[in-house]
Amino acid sequence: MANTWGYGAMTNSLNDIQNAKAIIIFGANPAVNHPVGFRHLLVAKERNNAQIIVVDPRFTRTAAHADLYAQIRPGTDIAFMYGMLNIIFKNGWENKEFINDRVYGMDDIRKEAAKWTPERVSDVTGVSTQKLIQITNAYARQTPGTLLWAMGLTQHTIGSSNTRIAPILQLALGNMGVEGGGCNILRGHDNVQGATDMCCLSHTLPGYYGLSDGSWKYFAKSWGVDYNWLKGRFKAKEWMNKKGFTLARWYAGVLAGKAGEDKIHNAGTNLKALVVLGNGITSIDQQAKVKEALDNLELIVIADPFVNEAVVLTDKKDDVFLLPAASQFETSGCVTATNRSAQWRSQVIEPLYESKTDQDLMFELAKRLGFYKEFTKGMLMKENKKSFKWPEDATDEFARIIKTIGFTGWTSKRLKNHQKNWDKFDHVSLMGYGPMKGEYYGLPWPCWTETHSGSPVLYDINRSVKEGGMGFRNRFGLMHDGVDLLAGKGSAPKDSANPDGYPEITAKNIEKVLGITLSASEKKRIGKNWKVDTSNIIAQKCMERGMAPYGNAKARANVWTFPDRIPMHREPLHSPRQDLVKEYPTYKDKPNHYRVDTRYASEQDKEDWSKKFPINLITGRLVNMNGAGVETRSSKYLAKLSPEMFCDINPGLAANHDIKNGDMMWIHSPSDTKIKVKARFTYSVAEDRVFLPMHFAGYFQGEDRSAHYPKGHKPYAVGESANTVTNYGYDIVTQLPETKGGLCRIEKA
Amino acid sequence: MSSFARMKFYCDEKRCIDCDGCSVACDEAHELPVGISRRKVILLNEGIEGKEFSTSVACMHCTDAPCEQVCPVNCFYIREDGIVLHDKNICIGCGYCLYACPFGAPQFPTDGAFGTRGVMDKCTMCAGGPEPTNSDAERKLYGQNRIAEGKVPACAAMCSTKALIVGDAQSVSKIYRERVASVGHGVQSAPYGWSKAYGK
Amino acid sequence: MQNTTQKALSTRIGRRSFLKMAAVASAFGATSAFASGNVTRAATKEEVKNPFPGSKLVKTICTSCSVGCGVIAEVQNGVWVRQEVAQDHPVSLGGHCCKGADMIDMVRSEIRNKHPMVKENGEWKRISWDSALDRISKKLEDLRKTSGPDSTMFLGSAKFNNEQAYYFRKFAAMYGTNNIDHQARI
């Protein structure tokens, strides 16, 4: 998404969905995963007669409230959306003006879409041509329409193409930058958006600054440390610039060198220590490998309010540390909701028992590892203080530094004020009234200055930049293949001094692009470009001129830096349709993908997987559970709603295997792993697939590992982890695991 | 208080999404033992297109409550506002009320603070019981008394989609009528007629 | 309860329209078995209004999903006694799913980790924070020297608040590795 138009985040808000006239949902189940957010969809349905359309391999609770539902084969969303585009283009339902002024490369999409006739789409996706036409008709002819997605779209080898075709569909219909439209990704955990913005990620620094020398130097300076000192902390400079291992495949970093394991490129060493703060690693796929990796580590450090079941999974006998972490109610700070808005959490109680907050744990470790002074210096710099106050000074630190996504306005003072006055905001637009007038609730980023309103709808040119308007980001240069990448004439935000497209603002071009003259003092203080301008002169001047610091460009349907320039359908590595594998093969194997060689074609071609593993395997969430589930399984009231692990199976499929409702059954994966679970009859899955909830742990391949819990800490519900049998396979760009499109074999236990 | 119509629960099936927010809100608010489910969400026809739906059920606080009529020890009493309560110190745990109740509301625990004699437990509409209001004794036996505090019962207050509505019958019907009347009118961001009269 | 209040009242105002006891107790001068024979004390106004006198309400946000529902915690003497309803929150209007409605029990769960533990010879052993931190940092420092900083993997959390997430990234940077990630990757 970021590669399409600049930012990879939900463009509108849950409340804004109330403005939608049509709602289409791919691979998301908000009725289960975001129940309170789902209210906004129901209101749109009630008040606007908005049709809710659900495209999902499983008849979910969300589908139960849908007007139209298509049961798609897992991993074929691209084909489905090309099918929609085919019908849209054929009937001329696209928004031609919008495409012309604000989109680059739509012609390439048009060509590919022409190949996806309804008949072909039907063959690939398993959805009837009639249904496809009906859905396209219902969605494309009502504007604004909003498009929602979640993990069902991202957790595929082609996930990064999935997340591009959906924006393309919205761009074609001109549904971007309007109230009631947009691409609304529903984030999982409470602060996925925030932790991603802060970049607890192996490929970039906070604020998506990347890992280039320039970024490191900017951060060294902003943290108040010597760049050379920082460089010296790494093994060698090159390892500062190289992406690290990911959560999805860290285990490969431990196991490398053993027979049959993927090769790694990690500064000449395997991973030997694992430090985990609040991450349920039983929710990542390939649990058998994860177990082996845990067993082979020299040190495991885990801080969690509950027993992280990694320690139950492993047979490692020494140097496994389990530290009691405080919950988010025992500390304070801000959290970013799925719509990019920040909310302040006040501390409810002191940490219970001997638990420590995550920051205190980090501070204590930094002291012992000898970099505490450097670590905390950033909090002292704004006001040249002697000591810091957590978390306010940390909030103000990143507000001071992160310009890329417009954090300047997120001062702790403003965020606290929003919390205090959260009753003074409109329930649809989230615009404040009374003392909060002129600010949107939670100051959704980008919030360019300390007085900016926040931006409730990304890329909206119907409002001024001061009120949160903007065009698409100029991020990919000015020209490509001789085509202008800046926005077309007249497509600038309301009240813009420049009515056309313009490049991102730098110290060099600011006077020309904004049509202003800087004073000598301003020239002296201004930073090199808008991303590193800590003087805020660029942002200030831009606000005055009604222009966005990041420019005004076209979104791109063609991403020339990606393995697939335009999204292409490719079959999952383990596909039930071998005939289609030949037509839509996966990628070539990818060496050094986040430090580990990753198999694509060699895995797909290894054998006809569908022969031994004829059943599609899909995983997902339950309403009463969250992530790896230990937190929710440790609550007696939530545990009682689903006290044991189960497998949703269609009675027809079950009958073919002589499995009765409530029988135990084995599920075998192509990686030679298996789990034993209870069959639960339901018609929500078709006869060619089974569904597993992903929240359980405590059993491993039929073995009850209860004895490994420290005494008195076993959750109220335990069971097999679905991720023991999810298949090998990772996204070609992001390395997200392919947990939503794999194969399995079932038998009665 | 006497001018109140009778207190009612209403669950809008079009909005209920089977999230169990209400039932857990109830469990948690009254710190119920795990075996007790004063409120339950029922899902029917799971996975069948066009037929799946869910609804939230607890004691409906009936007029002419059947439970009260069959109770052999007269442990039930009905407040002026229609909330049906019972006295756990009188209840003998016989279970007649369960036979009589059309909603399966009465609960019979076997252990824990509530169940020493297996006496019946049920939804109080967050109105406590006969013990002094907001006393420890009341809280232990019946849970919170939110009605006395002027607060909405926990289940409806925390309903994720506002499917579950509670209040005196007139208020409940007013909310539902507004919902029905608003269908197709779009989201109101300015007063009705504003754009027609004064432009956008 | 021998001479039950219900019976006493039923003769006066009819069996089906009993008022709430405490509200009428003093008016009717009824007795309660719980007051061990004494005259029932009428509930004070403060008690009727607030069962947790002197408590304060703390505004915070649910830690479950990214909708960001408001939570109001009622705290009395440093104890979270009740989860109140954030009816005026602009996104959630007080609504919660079952996870959100249960935040208070997550925090108060009896099976939370209570003190640092270490596995030694396959057995869990309680240790002090100081000893845990010393042992961990010594081991990390040793590995850093012998195998380099890239021998350590840091896994952070989407349950961090922003400040913690930002500092965790900084921690890995200053430790000297890009081997850091969190749940957004799955």
C-alpha cells in the first residue's frame, strides 16, 4: 500500500464507514475481530442502505450480516478483483477523471483485467460468474464505497500483491480520498499500527526512515549520540544497512547449518539468544521448527504478564528466563488505533506483584549493558533537562523526530487533552466541538504541526491541508518511463497555493514550489528536506500555503521495483489446483530474504501436494480470543466460551472420513507435522476446506505439555496450536507467512 | 419512579453479532462463578446463508412472571418498575422456576459462594437483591446494583453494536423506532432539511 | 429470614409490586435478618450512589484490538474495583466485545506471572529481579563479544504503547543489530 500511494495505513476511520454507500470486505471478519468497529458498518447498512459484501473462504459472522457473500477459494483474491475490474472497465464504470489526474499505470491494469473474464475468474476462485457480476454491480455502482481487509489478504505468498490490487480497485472507482470510501485495513492488536509506525521492524527505523546511512545519521543526531559510537555497536557498518530476521522466520536463524534447513546470511553467526517482550510466538507458523529453534538457543528471555507458551513448547533445561511484565493498565502512554489516531492511556494501578513495566526492564538492561545514558538522552534534549519523565518525554521525543508520517503534532499535552475531552467529538466525522474545535479525535497522522487538526481521511483533496487534506505522496520520483508522476492539473487540496501537482518539499525547492521567500535566519535553520526538518519551517510554510510537505503526486498502479510490477495471480505454494499451478506458478526461490534463503518454486514443484493433502486449511480468530491467546485463555470468563481447541468441519467432509461431531481427529501438514483436535460440525466451511482457530497452545502434536507450565500458571484453556500445521510459505516482499492458504490431510483419531 | 413503564430488555437481531460482550460484561460485573451464565448469546443456523442469526438471552423480567407463580416458597418479588428479583435466603433451589421459565434464565450452581445450597441465581437487571442497597451482602449474593446508582445494566451498556437495549418499555421502543425511521435517510451530519434549505 | 420483609410488605402493597428494599426500608420500618435483628439502617446517599466511596475514575483504552475502545476504570485505594462504561467515547460509545468487557479480569487474573523465574536443570525456580537482570545481561554481553550482536533476536510487541515500541527499536539499535521484529509481520 505504501508503495501505491505513500503510506501503508488505514485511509479513513471506522466511524467514517458510516458514510459509505457500499462496503466490500476481503479476508477480514470485523464482526469477530473488531466487534465494536462493526457497529459503524451496521449503521451504514441501516441508514444508507449500504450493501455489505463479504468475500471470504468461510461463512463468517460478518458474512451472516452481509447482503452478498462469495465463498472464494483461499488465495485467489487477485483473480477475483481482476474479475471485478474486468466488468468495471467493460461497462465504463471507472472514474476516468480521477484515474487521469491521480493515477499512474492504470493502463497496465486494464490490459491484465481484460484477460480475467468472469468465466476464467469463476474457474480460479470457485465463485460463480453470476455472483461475481452481482457483486461488482452492487459495489461499483454505488459511491462512495469502502473496502476493508485484514490478515485474510496479507498472509499469502502474494500478500503484497493482494494489498496492491485492492487499492487499485478503489483507485479505478475513484473511491480514494473521500468520506465513506478508502482502503480500510483492520489492524489486529491494539497497537499494531503504533508499533509499526515506531518500527519494531527489522527493515527500518522509527517512522519508516529505512536503514540507509542518512537515516542512521539523522537518528544518531536526534538521539543525541555520536554516529560513530552507534556504528561501533554493530559488528560492521554493512550490518546497519541490512534488514534483519523477521518474526516469521527467526527460527531459521537458529537452525541454519542443520540438514535440510534454509541457508542464512547473518554476520557469520547463528541466532543464539532470544529476547521477547510480549510476543506470543506460538502464533507464528511452523511451530515444530520454532520448538526446535527454542531448544537450540543458548538464552531465552521472555517478559510477559502471563506464561508465554514458548517456555512450555521448549524442552530447553537451562537459561530460560520468565519475567513478570506489567500490563498496559499498569503504565501509561499513547496507543495508535487502526485509523492512525492516538489515544492516551492513563495508568490505572501500580504494577501488581513483582511485575515491572517494559520500559523499566529496558532501562535496567541498558544500564547493565552500559548504554543507559545514550539510551535515554533523547528524552532530555527538547528542553535540555537533567532528568526525564516517562512517558511524556518519550512521546515528545518521537514527536520531535518523526516527520515522515507527521508526528510533530502528537505532543503528550495535546493527546492528554483529547483523552480528557473525548466526549466532545462528533460520532461520524470525529471533528471536535467546543474546546476541541478544529481538531479531529486522536489527531490521526499526519498531524503536521503542533496546531494541526490531524488527517481523518488520507489523500482527500476536498479539504485544505490545514484541515487534514492532501494529495498522494510524491515518493517515487518525478517521472517514470517518460510519464509525469505528479498529480494532474486541478487535483490539489482545497485552498492550495499551487493548484497542480508538486514535488516533495526540500530546502532547495521550497521557495520555488511554495512561491515564497525565506528569511536569512530561516534559511540557516531549515533542514535538508521535510523528512528531517526539525526546525519545522517546511511544515509551517506548507500549512500557510495550503500544501502538503510530502508533495502532490499520482498513486501508482504499477510498482516497477516489485517482483510483479502489477499484481499477478500466483497459486499458493501448496495448491489444490495443480492444473492452475502450471498456468500461475509462484516466484523463483528468493535468496537472502531478510537474511534467510526462502523456497518458492522449489517447494511448489517438489510434488503434487494436492494428492496427499487434498483439503484446504484456513486459520483465523475467535471473538473471545486474541493473538496467541494466552492472555485471553487466562481469563476464566473468556476461556469458558471456548474451553478447548477444535476444527470447524463440514458434516459432508467429516462423513467421508467417518468423523462424528465431537470426535477427535488428526490434521496432517505437508511439513510432516500433525495435530489432534476435536471436530466441530458447521456449514460455515465448504466440503473442501477446514478451519482452525489460531489461539491455542499447550499441546504439541498430540502431546499434552501441561507439566511444562510453572505451577499455578497454566491457562484455563489449552490445546494444539493451529500453527503446528500451517504450511511453509512467505510473502515475497514482506515475508508474512502464508497461513491463510495451505493444504492438509485429515483422519479420524 | 412510579411513572416508569416496566423495564424491558430488547435484542435487535439485525445488530447482534454473537460477540458475547454482554454475557462477559455480566460475568465480570457481578464476578459470577464460572458455572453461572446469567446472560447467554445464542447462535442459530450457523453457517447457513440467509439464516444464521444470534440473539442475547437472560431473564426477561416478564409481566406475570411464570417463575414467580410456580415458586413454592414465594422467594420472588417484582419491583414497581417491573424488575423481577428473588431472595436467595428463601430460595430452596428446587428448580420449579426453571421448568416455568420460557427463556432458561434460572441458573443453578453447584459450588462457590453462590451455590452453597444450590440456590437459584439469575439476571437481576443489575438491580441487586433484598439486602441493603450496595451493601457487601447484596454484592456477594446478587452482584452490583447499578440501577440504584442510576446506571445502565452492564450487558446493554457494553453491547458492542448496541443491539441489546434496556430501559423502561417506552424508552426501548423509542430507540428502536428511531432506528427504523432512520433507515435510508443517510448519516445525519447537519440538521434535516439543512442542505435543501441552505445548500451544502 | 423468618419474618420476611416480603411477607410483611405483601400485605400492604401487593405481592407483585414490591419496591426495592433499601429504598423503602426506613419508610416501612421493616427489619432485615442480615442486620442481626437490629433495625435496618437506611443506605446513605453516598452508598446508594456509589458502592465504592472515595473511588476515582481513570480513563484508558482497551488493550485488545485496534478499534481502541474507551475503558473507564474505577479505582479505590489503589485497587481496580470495577470496570465502568465509557459511554461517551466517540468510537465505542461504551461498547465492548467480550474481550474488552473483561479487561479488569485480565489484569486481576490469578494466574499472572508474579515474580521472575528461571529454568535450571529443567525445573522452574523463583529468583529476584536483580539476579535475573544480572544473569541475563552477563549472558548477552558474553554472546555479544563472542558471536557478535547479530546473534541476538529481539521480538517486541504490538501490545507495547508507542513510547515502549519506539524505545524497544532504539534498544536493538544501540545493542547493535537489526534483528528486531514484532507481530505486524504475521
